[in-house]
Amino acid sequence: MPELVFESGDSRYALSLDSGCNVFSWQCEGEELLYCPDGFPDVADGLFGGGNPLLFPSVGRTWDRTVPQPVADRYRLFGYDEPFSMPCHGYIGPGSWNTLDRSVAGDGVEARFEFEIAESTRRRFSPFDLGLRMTYQFGPRRLAMCAELTNRGDAPAPAAFGMHPYFCISTKPEIAVELPCTDRMDLDEELLIPNGISPLDSNVLTFAAGEGCDCGFVGPGSGEAVLRDSGAGRVLRIAGDANIDSYVVYSDTSDDFVCVEPWTRGCGQYEDLANDGWMERQNLIILAPGETRSVKISFAID
């Protein structure tokens, strides 16, 4: 897998454009902080098996529930006769990335990349022409990222964005995840999309040995999630700007990783596009023609 390497102070980063502009390795003082399975990406579950995958222009699962039997990875848009496809977490996979520039920025390195997708391919997923540019600032012990979402069309366009970082851990009983959230997403047990929210008894998650997790949490917007790993002796901070209104925590039953995922609003909301008036609601980010929305997220280690 071709990779781009960035070094800053005690940190070394590796990024793969072929795997969705994925920062798949972050080593601090020689210790790996981002999990990838052996042989990544060939043995991974698509783009979402390790590193720090990008989610665009949707987050989470999409279902068409306008029919008696719900259809996965499909949605309908008001005013259109035929449905569109929308894979889980969006359509980064069929696209490609161009390097725009790379420069020294303070004590780190800054690099900018642009997402491209063939129009004929994009139209299978959406009639909306959305652009995405990523700016990465690779610094000592800190990775700062800015996603620029642009509506290049002539009509309002829905969008969502998120990240799916796989953080290495020591063991489950030695970690705790602190969330800047007040409520937990209630999920449809079959479709795994939100159908309500419930107040959190505690915003600190702990785990038993062998315990898995796939839960979403919402809050007032922005804030910082903290992953404390007493076994590894480190604290990781995941921060988002005011566009981030939810965090998803995911892990299988192993002790390999835990994902602490900052998302904009939009989880499970593409099905709302079938309804008249979706442009006036706040279920997704709605970009006016020509509008660009910047979403800023950072990871830092104490």
C-alpha cells in the first residue's frame, strides 16, 4: 500500500490515499496509537477496518423504509421517482484523492487533499454535487484535521461528516471513555438506526473483559471526549467543533481497539429526504448553493 509519511517531534504519521485518505498509523515515541489489522487494507472490512476512516456525505446506516420490507443502503429523495444508493458511512470508497499541497506549519507539517468521484458514479448515490477537501496538521503529539464540505450545485444539498478512529488499547478493564454528551441514542434493534434518545446515567463508559460496544451518544455540540488507558499510561483527547453533535463508541469483544467517533448530525437521517420540506429541518447539515462548511476535529495525547 503506497503511503505518505509525516514526522513532527516525537510523532510519526502514515496516510494512505488509496484507502480513503486514511491516517492509518500514528506513532508517538515509537508506540502505535491507531489500530490496523495485519495486512490492512486487504484484510479489512472495506475502508472501515482500521486507522482513521472518513465518513462522507453520510454517517451511519441508511435504510429505505418507504416500502413494506426496509431496504438497506438505499434512500428516496422527494421529487425523484427512482431511489438512490447510500452505503453505510457514505461513498468515499469509489472515489479517489489528489494531493493539493504540503508545507511546514509551525512545528508540524500541513498537507491538503481533495476528494474526487466520477460524476457517473456519484449520480448512483446522489444528485447533489458535494466537494470534500481535507487539511491535516501533523504535529508533536497532536493531529488536527479540517474537512471542508462544499455544495458545488445550484440547489440546497444535505451532508454529514464524521471520523471512525480505531485507537489501540491495553485491555478493556483498563480503559474509560469520557463523553461530552448528555443522552444515549436508542437504536432500532434490527436496523441499528436511532429511534429516540434516553438520558445518560453517567457520561463515563467502562468495560468488562471481552465486552463489545456499538453505541451512539448525543450532546449539546462540540466538546472533548477522553480515552483514558491506565494500562498503557496514556490519555487521548478527541475534540470536535460546534458541528460535532454526537459520538459513537464501537469495539468488538477483543482487547485490540476502541473507536471513539466524532460525527455531525445525520445518523440515520437520509430517509427523511423522502419527505417534503426536508430542506427546512435540522436533521442533516443543509448547504446552500456555493456554501462551504468547515468541520474541525483533533486528536491529542497527554
